[in-house]
Amino acid sequence: MSRTKLYSIADVTIGIFAPWEIVEPNDFPEFEVESAEPDYSIFVHKGEACDFPAENDYVIRKRSGNTIDLYYKPSVAELVYPRSVLADAGIDALLAEHDAFILHSSYIGINGKALLFSAPSGTGKSTQADFWHNERGAEIINGDRSIVSLRNGRFFANGCFFSGSSGFCKNITLPLHAVVLLGQAERNIAERAAGLDAFIRILKETQLSSMDTENVSRVTGLIEKLIAEVKIIDFRCENDPNTVEYLEKYL
């Protein structure tokens, strides 16, 4: 008997079909929908042990159109969960086919708009989100990643099912007001970022599991449009709540 889970992620509906119950993490019901025609159907199977000769091999992926079959090594098949199934199916490439990409960023909502803080791990993304929550009442939607999408000529930020260790994982979509590229400094310095520097810094924080030419072209094209149409701010800042008032002047 097949068990079905349907998820809506950045307006892309994905169905996961498995012959056993796949356990959901606590944050996944945020993305679940009761009924919808899936844009992609992912079928989970238990493969044959002989198909996995190498010790580290655990999944075989086959795709035909919008149908993806995942054959898992028998010893791990019934241990998979929705997040790992989506990753093994190449979720970032599927999103790119719908003009969206996953950005390593803290995502907050304020005044009906999205503000993203993007930087390498340990730079202070979650800290800045906390400052805005405490100082301005901003809602923290995701502490580690967001999905940036282009819809009808306008960019949006969407909740993402990956949240790192932040504990914030909400399925909320808001118009994207600005992307703040963070760095650490002894005093606050903010300026508009553009051109190649902005492109490289955003690309470095973009999830790209598939490096095929078509997928990379889609994502890099979206980043170029994002830089042209949305405020991108280079913000080297102190680890202090005063950064909120300082940054507001540039938003």
C-alpha cells in the first residue's frame, strides 16, 4: 500500500509516494497540503543490495519527465525522511525549473516584506534576525535558509524546509525587500552591493547540488535578475543591537 505526502514549497507541489510510512520532522507539517496535483512525483523504493557495491552508495535516482524514482539501499530505505528524500531527488534543481533557488540566509518578515541576511556560517545571520525580532518585532521565518523565487516579474522570499539549528521553519511567502550580505567588523559600515562582487557572494551561499549546465544557467540567471531588481546591501557590522537602527537607513 502506497503512502502519500504532498508538500507545497515555494508554490511548487511535490508528492512523495512510499510503500511504508515516512516519519516527518516536527516542522514539516507547515509545508504539507491535503490535496493538489503535484508538479513532481517522487516514488521511494527499496532497492536490491547488489545494486550498491560501494559501502557509501545508498540511493539510485532515475528521472522521467516530472517523475523521479529513488531506489534506496535496503539497510537505509525505511530510515529516510521527507527532507532527505527531497535532497536526494535534487530539490534545488526542481525549484530552479520554477524560477526559484535556495539561499543560505536568515529570513525575517517586517511590515509585510521579507528581509534576508546572507553570509557563511558563523558570521551572524541568526544574531541579526534576533536583533530585528527584539528591537522591531520582526517575525523570524527561517534562521538558516530561504527560497528566493521570481513570480510574475517580482521576487519573493519563501519559507524553506531546511532550518539548520535555528528552530525557525515557517512556510510563509513575502515580497522580497532586500538581501543583506553580512560581514563582521568593529564598526558598522553599509553600502549598496552590485556587479560581480554581489553576484559571487550570493552564488557562494546558493545551494547547487546539480552542476549540469542547464541548472547552473537557470540559477545564475536568477541571481543576475535579483541583483538588478532588489536592494543588495553589503553590511559589515558589530555584534550589537544598534545595527538595526544603522541598517534601517539603507533599507
